[in-house]
Amino acid sequence: GQNIDQPTEMTATEGAIVQINCTYQTSGFNGLFWYQQHAGEAPTFLSYNVLDGLEEKGRFSSFLSRSKGYSYLLLKELQMKDSASYLCAVRDRSGNTGKLIFGQGTTLQVKP
Amino acid sequence: ETGVTQTPRHLVMGMTNKKSLKCEQHLGHNAMYWYKQSAKKPLELMFVYSLEERVENNSVPSRFSPECPNSSHLFLHLHTLQPEDSALYLCASSQISGSGANVLTFGAGSRLTVL
């Protein structure tokens, strides 16, 4: 079956580093996405990985290992505004029209 | 207006009512989506329209009826809903092309409560 797993909740301290893990089992794979969603707002795109390795974008980095069905989102120099839900999603087949399968999201709370 | 806008932001309806959710995208994208977001559950894809043609219908009950009159507008018509249909309904759009990531841009959602 199709399955995306990520922790439900995480807590971290302002200024610290936090890593949010995501493991997936899907019938196909054509890319992994991370979205950020603040309460009551639209999910916004953070990163996209289709090849193995690390993609860095400012304070945020995302890593992918296709052989292990594993990704993580790394947030550095945490700020209070980073408190949000982080959604991991996998495109399930080749070509860019495949549907996105989402995990249930990880709610991150950043404390002073 | 920029991005993807959804109206209404909040809707309360009885089980016998008929209502519609509206989505408009200002990004020139060629695909639009409806997702359902329930508490503690993953986002569930409901419908996909590509170039105004429905290309995916994820076994959604017939009490939900989508309509895509043009590439910028998407509706979700609701009738005889059940309390378990209460959720956040998210609209998204994307540009499907021969290459590229096909990144979805989401609206802020319509919070639906069925009494």
C-alpha cells in the first residue's frame, strides 16, 4: 500500500537545529516535497527532491535517500515563526502528473 | 488578487442544505485540485482537473460534485452532506508541463462544518 510516516509532534528551542524525518512506501516514486502550514493558512512549498542527496535553501535543507525510502527536513537557527505543521508528500509515479500522497504532518513547536 | 483564493473561508451548513465552495487561481496554471484536510489525518486528494478536464476522481461520494468552467476557476458543489464531512477543503493549482516538479500552490482553505 501507500504509506508516508512522520512524527506527529516535535518541540525545539529557538536558535537550535531540528530534523523532521519522513519515511515512505509507495507504488512508484517521482519526487518528494516538503510543505509548511501555519495554523489557519495555506500550505506553502518548501523543497523538492527527486535525486538522492541534500538540497539547501537558506535555513532549510532537505535530504533524500530513495533506496531507503527516507527523507528529512533540517531547520537551522530556529525562529519562533517556524512553529507550524510540516507536511511530507511523495509523487507516486513517473511523469509530473502523478498524484501527491501526503503524510499526516509534523507539528513543530519552537519555544523561547 | 494573487495566488489561489478560496471563498467562503468558513461555512456552516445543515445536512439538507446545498452550498458551493469556490476557488480562483491567478497564476496562469493549467491544473486545479481539491483536497480534504481532516484533523490528525493526511491531506486526501479528491479531484484533479487538467486543462478543464477531470483527470482524477478519488472515489469521492457523489454528494461532492466538482465543476471547472475554465482554467482559473474551480467549484465544489455540496449537497446532503454528513457530519463526518466537516473538514478543511483546500484548493490548489499547478502548471503541468513535460518537465519540472509540478509544484502545487494551495489556497488558505474553506473550513466546513456540517451540523
